Amino acid sequence: MPAILSTLPPLAGILLVAGAVLAGLLLIGLLLWLRRDRAFHSTASVADAYDRWTDDQLLERLWGEHVHLGHYGSPPRHRDFRQAKADFVHELVRWSGLDQLPRGSRVLDVGCGIGGSARILARDYGFDVLGISISPGQIARAKALTPSGLSCDFAVMDALALDLPDANFDAVWTVEAGPHMPDKQRFADELLRVLRPGGVLAVADWNRRDPAVKPLSWLERRVMHQLLVQWAHPEFASIAGFRRNLEQSRHAGASQQLLVDTADWSRETLPSWIDSILEGIRRPVAVLTLGPRALLLGLRETPTLLLMHWGFARGMMQFGVFRARKTL
Ligand SMILES: C[S@@+](CC[C@H](N)C(=O)[O-])C[C@H]1O[C@@H](n2cnc3c(N)ncnc32)[C@H](O)[C@@H]1O
């Protein structure tokens, strides 16, 4: 034992050792964060990142079955982290008008994660849902989590080349998948191609501030770089930019006049970022029973979560939601 510890009262010694261990872990987490990012190279790098996030179980232990932000109300109020995620799904259903569709409607969930939203859409609204993801690990987990009898199936598929016929769905739903798409126009085209005329589109996405409104500052450019390379994002669209992608799509509908409504839910979803970090402190057993590696993995994600909070809080990032009814 170092000599200095023997001169301290026992509690101070324990606190000192615990502090040193925590500082060491934080340092390792920071080094991992800086040296081993998850930059986007191709859709294969996205699949690989999500396979790993699924296999190590940490994300599911902390975030539950939803890999998206929560909705904390307008104005935002304290609510349970996981409840806020389920509430988000219901909010988007209402806002997009999906709740006007009859039971049995066919819904495609593009970039479905491990199926949290798809199961709510099937169970609470009676829809017949197909969820697709680029990650085989997520699809296997989504199937395992889905009770038999629920009208909800899953498949591995690339959102940029959907192996599905035209006009096949009454609604297309996609939450927080857009930032992984290297070609936003093609993403918009595929979403609209498989939607039937008269069908409902519901999109939620992490967007960047429109550079035409205010370009990024020097500091924002550095932060933006990290937000892209840490979580396999090739680029973020702006809300105005993705609305244009949808409206100008060659699959926008027969009259080619798709009217897209947008809103910014940054405020309603902002508490999610800090809650994501606090969840690890609230549920230490969930993390620690996965072993010491999980602790490091959790610490490794913390700087990105803080930077996301910073970016959304100052308006550099925006949580865009989009709704449209495909013209007949
Ligand atoms: C942030 S997660 C959101 C998951 C899910 N929508 C949810 O809300 O829980 C992003 C999802 O997009 C999927 N994704 C990313 N790129 C994709 C692609 N090219 N094709 C299909 N899915 C993709 C990922 O596999 C992941 O499931």
C-alpha cells in the first residue's frame, strides 16, 4: 500500500482509491473514444457497429428495446427514461396521422433496431408490420423479443435498395436511421417507392442546422466531426434538405406534389442525452453484471452523448420530424 494511504482515515483512503480507479477508467474510456472511432465506410460498417452494440447487450440493458430518443412532453417534464421512449412512438403515431389508419394496415419500419417501435405499432394499433435493418444481429434479437401471435416480422435489408415491390405499404415509418444513409435522395426515393398512393409517411431524424441559415462555427465543425465518426454517420441532412429530398422524389406520387410537413422536436427529446448517461448510474447492476468491459464500453460512449446534448441544446443539431401523405 502506498505510504500516504496509511496516514489517512480509512474512509478517505477508500475514497482516494475509488477516485483514482474512476479517473483511470475515464482516461481509458477517453483514449478508446479518440483512437477507436466507428467512422462510416460503407453500409457494412453500419451493420458491424449495430451487430456489436447488439451482441455486447449494454445498449439493450440501458435503453431497453428502443434505440431512439424519448419524448418528454411539451414543455419537457421529468419522466421515466424508458417510458419516454414508448411515449415517443405514440407521439409520432399521433402527429403523423398513423392512428387514422385502420387496423390491419401494412406498415414498413425502415431501420427498425431490435423492433421496439414495430411491436408497439403491431400490438397497440393492430398494424401488420415488417421491420427491416441492415444489422443481422438486430434482426435476430428483434425476432427473439417478439411474441408469437403478434403481427410483426423482421428481415435484414438495405434501406437504400429495399427488396420490396412498389406501392406495397399503407404506411412507412423510420426513426433515426437517416443519419446512416450516405445518399439521402435515394433514401427518400426508397421510402416513397414502397408507399402506396394515399399512404402515410412518418420520419424522425437527427438533422444538422441548415448551413444556408447559419454555417457551422469553428468549434461546431470539430464537434460535428466527432458526431459523424463516433457512430457511423456519413452525414446528417438538414430538415429543409430532407424535406426537399422527399418533395422532389421521383416516387412522390402521380401529381408530383407531395406536401411534407416538418417540426423540430429537439426540446421535447433533449433530456434523453443526459438521461442516457444517468441510466448507467441508476442501474449499475445492469452494467456491472455484464463484466468490466461493459463499464469501459459505457464510459466510451459518454463523450459522444455529451456532445450530442451540446449540439442539440445549442441548435447545431435538430430533431426533425416529417409527415406526408403520398398523392394519389
Ligand atoms: C438509431 S437506430 C434506430 C433503431 C430503431 N428505429 C429504433 O427506433 O429503435 C438506427 C437503425 O438504422 C438501421 N440502419 C442503418 N443503416 C441502414 C441501412 N442502410 N439499411 C437498413 N437499416 C439501416 C440500423 O441498423 C439501426 O437499426
